[in-house]
Amino acid sequence: MVHRQMEKRIVFATGNEGKMREIRMILKDMGMRVVSMREAGIEAEIEENGTTFEENAVIKARAVMERCGEIVMADDSGLEIDYLDGAPGVYSARFMGEDTSYDIKNSALLEKLRSVPEEQRSARFVCAVACALPDGRVLTSRGVMEGIIGWEIRGENGFGYDPIFYLPEYGKTSAEISPELKNELSHRGKALREMKRQLSAALQEAER
Ligand code: ITT
């Protein structure tokens, strides 16, 4: 009888296609297949009731790991605008309603900052990644990308708030730079690269 070795893979607990595109690119050299929750056939409505990005990432990764028993990663992220005391922050997806278009959300944020000078427009994207292992261990990492809120909607790449997130050193929004450059600079790229290191170490430890 031929025993097929179970393929090692990571299930990524996200329903956000924009995130998933970036995650696949960033994790493509991991030596493990990365599948979305949908590809793994898991449907889950998870209540993100944490107060920090880390708490919510852990809630999502644990909930899906308990359902499938595989290695599960989750990303909880958002945009913090200093002039708005850190809003929308952990409520970034829910800001003005989950189903409201980003054209409307982005225009509303630009309007709130209409006469605010450049030095008060600082903002950052934050990403927490959690990885829940079948043995119960949970790893977490965090990445940040600093920028300012721009003055108009610009660019077609990326997703969500990218068209209003301006990177002064590039003279472009994160929706105008290439996907490769965004992954190099981004909160998600940083958090996931750190998670790759942690997960490799954790898996090596488990094999010892
Ligand atoms: P999942 O929980 O299914 O992963 P979600 O979209 O609900 O998807 P979050 O709760 O983590 O995910 O919300 C993150 C929101 O923050 C996301 O919907 C965007 O509005 C914003 N966001 C995060 N990273 C971003 C990025 O790289 N570019 C633009 N907007 C981003």
C-alpha cells in the first residue's frame, strides 16, 4: 500500500481577496502551500470582538484551526489616522459599514481632513498576524507602514484605503506603487516575513 504523505499547508483565515493576493506573493517562498479558507472549504462567521489587532488575529486563527486541525494563519489590520485619534483602527473594515464602497469611505476620510495641514496628516497601516498550530501554540507578529493621508483618491493597485495612503518618499499612494514594492514596504509584508521566521523555528522545534 502506498502511503501518501499529508501535504503540509497553511490555511489562511481571511475572506478578503485583496489581502489574499498579497499574502500569496509574500509567502510564496515558504515551501508550503497557502490556501484561503474558501479553498479549504471552511465557512466561518467569526466575531472579531477583540480590542487590538493582535487579539482579533488570534481569535480568527484559533477559531479556524479548531475547525480544521491544520496550521492556520490570520491577518488583522487597519489604518490609524493620528488626527482622528487612531480611527478607524481596528474598525477599518466596519467603518461606515462593511458593504460601503471604498470610494465612499475614502472620500469621507478626505473630507474629515480637508483643511488639515500636512504635518497633522500622519497615519499608518498596522498588521498583526497570528498563527495557530494544531498543538495549541499560537505565534504572533506585527508590522507597520508609516505615511500620511493624501489629498485625493489616487491609484488602481492594492485595495481598501490604499488610494488615500500617501508615501511622501515615493511621491505616490500605496495604490500607485507596484504590488512588489508595496509588499516590500507594507505592514503585511513585514508582519508575514517575521511570521515565516517564527513558524520555521516552531516547526523545526516540533521535529526535534
Ligand atoms: P478578514 O477579517 O476576513 O481577513 P477584513 O477585511 O474584515 O477581512 P480586517 O478586519 O483585518 O479584515 O480589516 C482590515 C481592513 O483594513 C481592510 O478591510 C481594509 O479596509 C484596511 N486595510 C488593511 N490593510 C490594508 C492595505 O494593505 N491596504 C488598504 N487597506 C487596508
